[in-house]
Amino acid sequence: PPAVPPPPGPPPARDSLSLHRAYLRSPLGLLRLGQLALGAAFWVTVAAHKYEGAAHFALFAAVLVWLLTLALFGLSLLGRWALVPWLGSRWLLTNLVHDLALGVGLYAAATGIMGYKARQKSYCNLPGYSQHCLYGAYLSASVCGGIAACLYLFSGLYCLSRRCRDQRDII
């Protein structure tokens, strides 16, 4: 009798999710962890206190950049950036634009806003002032935002240096 091909087996299993440990130990992975920690400190500090006016924009900017950074970090940590249409094939460039345009730009603006608001509230830092004072919260948010903007600048420069050396991967 003619040889009958074997019946098809089960469909190939998708790769299991595993951590991309090399990314976690890379400079970009460590910078992302710092960005996430300082970004969360920024927006939690602002959101936990009464805020008004331009602080709404600062909070929006911080949360937006934080969520996008969390998405980039998660996809990079799991090695799943290829699943993102159009951007996955340009992952290094995506990280570069995110860091320099969104991270540095929006955090610098948010830091400036919170620093200005802290300066406006500096009068309540006097001894004996009995009303609720937002100076400390605004100043803390400004410092966290400034450091976060610097971390975004460093990670953007890291991605830029990799791109200039014709490397296409983030590690």
C-alpha cells in the first residue's frame, strides 16, 4: 500500500512567556525601572494632595508618560515587541522617540509647572503658619520629575548611541 503521511499533529505551541533577563540587566532596563519608580512617585505625590490649575496638566503628562513607559518596559521585558504593529520592527527608534520627545519633553514641562507652584506656595513654609501647606508636596513632585526627566534623557541618549552604531536592538 502507498505510504500515507501521518496525520498532522497538534498546532505548534506558542512560546511561553518568560522574562528577557538580558534586558532587565541592561542599562535601558535599569533606567526604565528608575523611570517607573520616579514617575510613580511624581504622580502619586501630586494626586494625593489638593491640586489646581496647571497641576492638572502636570498630572496628566506624568500619568501618560508613566503608562507608556510601563507598556514599553513590559513588552521589552517579555520580548514581545514584535507583536506591536509597525512599531515592533522599529523598537529601538520607538524607544528613542518615546524617551526624548515624550519623556524628557513632558516631564520637563511638568517639573517646571510643579516648581512654579512650589515657589508660589513658599510663603507657607514659615514657622507658625497654621494652614495646610502644599509647598512640600509640590517641591517633592518637582524634584522627582526633574530626576525622571534626566533618566529619560540618559535612556534616550543610550538608544541614540546604539542607533548611531547601526545596532537595531535595544540590548
